[in-house]
Amino acid sequence: MITYEPGQYGVGFAFSLAGSVFPRALVPSLTVGVLAVIMHYTIRIGDTLENAGGGDAEASVLGGFNFILGFLIVFRSQQAYTRWLEGGTLLQQLRGEWFNSFSCLMAFCSQSPEKREEVRHFQQRAVRLFSLLYGCALQQVATMNRKNFELISINCLDKESLRFLQTSHDRCEIVLQWIQRLIVDSDEKQTIKVAPPILSRVFNELGNGIVNLNNARKIRDFPIPFHLAQMITVMLLTHSFVTPVICAATIETMAWAGIISFTVSFSYWCVHFITIELEMPFGDDSNDLPLHVMQRDMNQSLAQLLDKRAQEVPQFDFDENNLELELQIVDFDAIDTSPSTRMASKRLSRYQETTDIRAVLKPMQEVPAEDVKESKDMADARMAEGTPSAAADDKVLLAASARRSMTPRQQKNAMQDEATNEADLGRLEAYLAEAVKQLECIAAQRVEEAKVLSDTQWLARPSAFREERLTSSSLNRTSSCHPVC
């Protein structure tokens, strides 16, 4: 499907030939125009104007014929546009129903740690089956020569089942049955944990999608009635033959006879070709519905729901200021790259890194004391990164100058953002301080274990060697007590 921008004056796009019916309409229209010029020249040269007729009676008959032909062409074009719009609407409703059912299934998955692996297995099977279901639906309504659509990989599915699907009468109904069977089995295994009345909504949405699919298939299977299309085409061909004769007999100028014949015929043929193209909206013409784009969009939406961030509700920092319910204008496509925002993002990333430090402390108890001391030094260095500097003072001055140009509401929002950043920094420093304490305790334990191990080895040595060590240690203590010696 061609997307276009009308432009400032709404005429710039009219000169584009991509997806236009003008080239096809030029062939019969130019033929009619040339025929009108030839007939006009023949009538004038052979002096057969009186025998050619071209009076009021002929003009009246031609007017009635043009009225009937124009009415039929306009009627057919309206029906064609209705079919085109209804086809896109049904496919979008179909996509919405099935995607909502998949979203509900993801929300109904059990949160129990014991079911984590079963939930992952269920989600991976479901996302592939829903992608396959939508692909089979598009393939049923498509009138393309090659019905190849992108699917989330189905190589991991049972080969025998895929062969059965390929030879089945209605692939979409088979995949729908697989999905319903998967939901029932998962409910019995408590992989999906939700009340049965709530779970029944998923089946209702799956059924509504199949109904919309059959309505879309109606557009493909039931074209415009043959006798209506035949009548319009025959009348259009007759019009293309009669128009140059009437123009050649009634218009004195040869050029105007050709121009008028060409213009009238060109208008009728353009509407006719537009009608033919819109009657079947599921093909691969330039103005047909973008079925491949719709399939890719569905795959991206399904895959995105498997992201952990999509399955968890965002955290909410509640305070008394939130009770005011202030309105805020948000541009979802804009990215805030201010220094304060970048600094807050950097601090948040550090905070997220330190949240897992407790999980690292236990394995670190098994490493040598030298490595623990090195980790402690690294932690101290990371804390030193938050010390103020001249560059930080410059950023404060820049933020203050920018704040003076803000409105009072913007200043209040900026102050709240700074307070949030300071709170994040405080939490970061608290986590780092706790980590340093834990590392110091681990280092002390390692040193104590080293001392105990040294004493144990000393006790295990021969008695003569221990007596020699005792004598030398007593002499050392004596020398330390009497510096003069």
C-alpha cells in the first residue's frame, strides 16, 4: 500500500506515477483521441458531414447513455472501496482479538517459582502458535502469487504435526484447535492460574477472531457479480467507440475533437481501473493492503510481550505530592538528553549494578584474601567518583541559569527531578557502604583463617623446632623491652 503526504497545497502527490492507474488508462484513451482526429479529418476532407449526422437527437441519446454508464461505474467504485475498507477493518479486528487473547494468557501465567520452567515452555509454544495462526489467516485471504509470510520460527514444533497442517483443508482451524488444547492442558497443570470465567474470555476472543476471518474471506470468495461487471465493461467499450464519432461530427476544430474525446474516455477508464484494483484488496498490487507488514507487526508485538519488563508492572514512588494529580505534557517520541537526566541515568545504572552485590558476596568468601582486598579497593574507587569537582560546579551554574528561563511549573518539576536524583545517589552510597562493610568483614575473616592455619602448621612441626622458635621469640621480646641492648 502506498503512503503519501498531500503537501501544503494538496497537489504535489498528484504527479507521482508510482501505483497510479494513469499509465494503464492512457492506452485506451489515446486510442480514442487518435481515432477522433482521424474521423474528423476524414469527415471534413470527404465532405460527409451531413451524412455523418451529429444533430440534437444523437447528442441526446449519447447523454442518456453516458448517464447510465457513469451511474454504473460510480456504483461499482463505491462498492469496491467499501470492500477495500472492510477488508482492512476485519483484519485489524482479527489482529486485535488474537493479540488480546495472547496478552491475557501471558498475564494469567503462574508466578510460582516451581512453575517457572513450565511457564517459559508454555510462553514459547504459545507465541509460535499465535504467529502461525495469524500467518495462516493472512494466507487464506491473500490473492497473491506467492503467499510467503514471516513467522516466528516453527522449526521446534513437531514435524508430523506440521505435515498434517500442510495437507489439512483449513490450516487456520487446525492451529486454533492446537491453541485451545494448549490452554486447557496448561490450566490443568496450573501453569495458567486464573478463575475459569476469566479464562473463558480468551476463548471468546479466539472465536471472534475466526468470525472476522470468515467475513474477510467473503470478500475474496465473493467478487462483484459477473453480469454487472460484464455490462459495465461492454458499455465502456461502446462508449470508447461512439465518443470519437460524435466528437468528430459535432466539433468543428480537429484538435478540440481529439482533446475532448481523450479527456472523457480517460476519466472513465481511470475510474474503471481503480475499481478493479480495489475490489480485491488482498493482492500484491501497489494499493492493496500491506499483508506482509501486518504479519511483521504482529510478530513484533507478540515477541515484545515475552520481555520481562512487559510482564512486570512499573514501580511507583508514592508520596504526598502525587495526590495533587498534576497534568504533564509528555512527548513520547522525544528523548531528554539534558545533563541532569544523563547523570541520573548513570547513577541509576550504578544503583542497578549494586543491587546484586549481596548475591556476589557469598561466592567471594571462597576467594583469596588478596582478591577480596582488591575488590574493596575497587569499591572505594567507585565511591570516589561521586566527589565534587570544578566540573560539577560548572554544571550547577548551568542548571541554575537554565532554571531562570523556566516557568514556575517547569522549575517545580526540575526541583523534583533533582530531589529524585539525590535520593537515588543516597541509596547508591548506602548500598556501596554496606558492600564495603561486608567486604571488610570477609577480609578480616580471611586474615583470621590464615592466622589459624599458620598456628596449626606450627603445632604440627617437631618439638625441637618449636623449642628453637620459642627461644628465638623470647629473645625478640626481651630485645624489644630493652632498647639499649
